[in-house]
Amino acid sequence: MNNNLFGYEQDQGPKITQLTELNKDSSILNSFNDKNNVNNQSGTLDLESIKNNVDNGTKLSVNAAKKNYEEGHDVSMSAYLFVLLEFIKTIVSDIDNTNHSKILGDIGHDVGIRIYELVNFKLLNPKKSMSTKSALIEKMDNYKYIDNLSHGSTLNISQVPSSEEIYSYISTTTVELEESGVIKNLKHLSFITLLQFIQDTIWKYMFGKKADDIQKINEDDSSYAIIDNDPLIASLVLPAKVNEFICGIIKGVVESANYKCESVNTQILEDKTYNNKSAYIIKLQK
Amino acid sequence: MSSNISSEKTNESSTVSQVDPDYQKEIFLKQLGEHVYQQNMKKINAEFFNVTYGSFVRTLIDFYDSDADKCNEKLKAMGESIGSRLIDDFYSKVTNQIPRCSNLKDLGNTIAYVGFKMYINTVPRVIFDETNRTIKFRFESNANIFNKFVELPDDIKEKKLYYSNIVSGIIKAALAGIALNCDVEFISDTLLDDQYTDIQISNVTRIKDEVPMGQ
Amino acid sequence: MSLESLLIINKSGGLIYNKNFNDNIEKNINSNDMLILASTLHSAFTLTNCILPEVLQKYSESYNDSKERKENEEELDVTDSERNKFPIKVKYYPIGNKVNITTNNMIANELLRETTMIGTELFYNKKDIIDYEQVSCIRHIDSDVLDVYFYQSITGIKFISISNKKENLGVDRMTCFMMRVYSLFSDVVLKNPFYSVEMPIRKNKLFDDKIQMLVEMENLV
């Protein structure tokens, strides 16, 4: 029997009766709690059951419901877009400066610096270890570190462990890090790993999904592009302005990882299926 | 065992009959808010939201040379611009499941449990003052989603900058969209070393002429 | 080919958006005529509210204003039998076309990709019941040649769709369609901070595309 069925210990809270209706109630609330379940069609909750639930409105369900009204870790994209676009409008229409894109870039730069610190902090202090120690070590052994990548246009990134794996590995093991070669990736000694970190971890942190592709633009390793087919916040209105803001974020991240970044530009690519396929082109200083 | 369950069931039903309809409506609103938020809204990281908002507000403060009054005014004006458009967004997303508000208390509950929940995924406590006819939304110390990570510098703190003043503008303009006139203002803010963040709605009146025919 | 055109009218009766799905309309009716049609329909909509039966008016007032409701509580006590005489309350069920659900969902995913909605409720014909209440006014005009359907949002934006008689679309289905248009409108148009409320929508390609996609999804064209 699960003691934490309704979010509190049985000894301290009221006694939980094992009625079938109440169990049903808890499954509903669990489906509320399960954030990964949002897109899962079969696990969705229909209004009928909510209404029934209200009709049965017992104190117990209220107590359990209160648990849901704590501070959340996500907000709606609607709110984000309203606020962001309103601020962009204010900057464009009120501030008497012709170089609006620079202001937006600077604001993005501030955001980028903070996000880099936040993500690093979170990865080094995970709330739960993802898997057991031995499994992690085994997994890391399977990866082979190849820094000299082939000079194709698209990088092959399947052989490199994701940053989350690296960090959880570090935090769960006391193995000498330098020997294992992991510390190299942590410091982003190669620019490719940083790019991958942005494409994967930072993008997931901000938008909940990976960016679709990384490309090398010229042979002398000075410019790269991150490509997003369907940029989450830059697809609805004013895509060009929002992209300038995102460029600022990328610049902030790159610079706070100790790389000298000359500029980050953006370009909307033509594509049949995606209206706003965007490329963020990072140019490094030589 | 079975008799035990059935006896408990009867107890259960007897308590159900005593539940106050207002109370039931409150629970319904809470669950509706949760439901709409989970089912209809795409989501984005809350911390990313905070950091973005903070950076823009900082730019605004720089632009107005740390003049807190002007910043408050500007934030409220921006909120009003958002609110006039947000009200349609709200109603199209709750898809007419929301019951009409029949009194002030309903209004407060609806804004808190559905409005705040739907957009910033936080639910404030609603304090309803019957004699003055005001509604207060109270966020406990760190629950206001805007305030996370933020600490105001001393000079701005003295001048009373309400950091998340955009919310008051949004509520005011959104209510104007459904023909309700009201004053919304910040009373206290945890960032100004107060115990709670309080937003107060007062003087709610109905603009009769602006009610669209048929509603 | 049953839907002919879609109009969106603001609070004060001005046409803010129209889209014709039949090329013949564009040849024969110019934009000025469209404006006149829109304001005529708006006035008709408003007038019907004034000539409604007394009981219905009382009911709708009590529905809206809490203060008055308390003061005149006895007067406003409308019995259930009286209510049932008039079509005040319409239980609304969105009509799911069972055959097309899978393909429709794919178009719906496409449709919702750039918006801020997941749209499980309104866009994927689920079993959820949407209670739809419009207190009074016109829902449907049935003429020999055309059908006109109305949907008014709480904020007073009116959506009107005009269809020919080739297919009987039904009030429920069209109301559902217009509710979907409403959510697209509020998402795609109203998110833009440079759009001022109640003004005409000009050259919004994304919105045009989405409407076209929605109409195709619902098999209305």
C-alpha cells in the first residue's frame, strides 16, 4: 500500500479509507501531476469525470487538490508570448533609438548568461540520480570520444554522450574525472561539445525540445549554425524580432562558456513544410 | 469487509449532502483551471519566463533612469495593452465551460483559480472583504512567479517599484473587456520587504451600455 | 462546397475580416457591399434582442446582473415550464466524424503547430461535452437560398458563416466551427501587439492559411 497516496504521511494526516471511488479520485490527480503525460491522449481527463468529481466533492479530494496548487515549474506559452511581444513593442515604439536589434540582442545576452549558470547549477545538483552507479559507468564506457569529426556538413553526434548523462555521471561517481576524460567535455574544451550542449540541453531547458540540426558552415571552423525547424516562440508573430532575441541568448551562452564570439546572426530558411525554419549562425573570433 | 465499506460509503454520502454549493463551485473552478492548463495550453519553462521578464524590466528601469513612478505607470500601461487582448484568449481557451460570475466572490475565485492558473500556473489566496467590496489576491512569500530570483537594489526599493505591476494592468483591462470597471493596484510586495504580495481589486462596477447584446 | 463565406464583426458592428470560399462571390460582390451586409446582420442581431418576449429578457438580465438579481429576486423567479417554452439553453455537443478522425487529427496537429494551444478539447473531436449557452439573439437564419449561422463571444465579437443549401450543416456543427475560428483568431491575430483591438485585420497570411486549413479539415469546402 502506498502511504503517500494523497501527498501526506498516514500517521500525520487523516486516515485514508480504501474506497474504490477515492482510489479513482487519486488516479485522476496523479494524471494531473504527471507532467510527461500531457500529450498522452489516452491518459487525458474528460470533463465528465471532473464534474462527477465535483459532485462527490469530499474534503479529502480538496486536500489532495491543494497539493497541485504549489508553485509550478512551467508557465503557459501564451503568457510568455504576451509579455515578450509587449516588451518588444515597447522597445520598438517607445525607445528613441534606431538600433533596436542591438537592444534586443543585449537583453538576450543577459538572459543567456543567467540561463547558462542556471542550467549548469541544475545539472551539477540533480534532484534524483537517473540510474544506478554501475549502469552509468557501463554506459559511459560504451561511448568513444572522437573530437576530429568528419568534415561533412552535418555533424555526427550520435556517438557523444548527452550532457545530462555526463553530469549525472559526475555527480554519482567518485572516479577520477580527468582519467575518464569526462572533465574535458564538462569544460567544453571543444566548441562542438558546446554547440551540442546548446542544441540539446539549453534548448530543452528553454523550449522543452531539441533544436533539429547543427551545421558547420565553412571549413576553417569559424562559423556554425543551429537550425530549428519550428521555433517555439518565434513562429507566431514578429518572428524576425524574436529571433534577434534568441540570437542574443545564444551569444550570452557562448561567451559565458569562454569562447570569443564575433556575432550571432539569424536567417529564416525557406522550407515547404515549415514556415519559420530558422538558422542561428554563430561566428567565432579567430 | 464488504459491510464495512458500505457503512463508510453511507457516511460519505451524508457528508456530501452537507457540502455548501459555493464551496462546490470553488472546487469546480480549481479543477477547471487545472484541467484547462494541462489540456489546452502549450508550456514553457517558468525560470526562462522569470529571467526574460527580469531582463526586460531592467532595461525599462535603465531607460527611465530608475524613476520608479514612471516605470510603474509604464508597466501598468503595457499590462492594459496585454489585457485587452488576453480576455479573448482566455475565453476561447476555456471554451465556454466556465460558469458565469454571479457575485464578487465568484469573480475573485474565477480570476485566481482559472485565470492565474491558466497563464502563470500559480494560484493566489483570495481574500474577500464584504464591507468594502474588495478582492485581494495574496501570494505567499515566494509564490509569485515573477518574483523568483529577484532582489531589488536599495535605491529602487525606497522609491517603491512594484516589480510585477504588469499584472494589475492586465486584470484591469481584461475586466474592462467584459464590461466591468474597476481599480486594480498593488498594496504590498515581498520584494519591498513586505510579508506578502497583495493585489487588490476595488470599486467593481458594471458598465451597462457596453454589454454586448445577447450576452 | 457548402460554405460560402466567413465574416468577423467587432463589438460596434464593423467588419474586421472576411474570407470568401467561392470565387463567384468575389466577382459579384465588392468589399463595400460586404461592409453593408455585415452591419445589416449586426443590426438584425441587435434588434432581435429588443423584441424578445418579456420572460426571456428578464431571464437574461437576471443571468447577467447579480445586484439586480438580489433586489428583484421575487419578480425574476421564472419557472421551469416558462423557460422551456423558449430556446434559451442549448446543450451543445461537438459532432465528431468518426470515419475521418485519424486524418483530421493529422491536419489538426499541423493546424496547431505554430499556435499556443494543444487543443485536445476543441480541436480533436473528443467525447468531451462543451456546454454552450447563448442567452438570446439569433443563432440561425434559414432562407431559400442561403443559411446564415451566428456565434457571439462573451466579449462581443461576432462570427458569421454563410453557406448554401447543398448540404444541411446544422447549428451545432457550425457553432463548433466558429468556436474554433474564435480560438485561432485570439491566438494568431490577438497575440500581435501591433494589432489594435476592433480594427480590421489586414494581410495576415498566417491567419488566412490557418482558416483555409481549418475549413479543409472540417470538409466545409
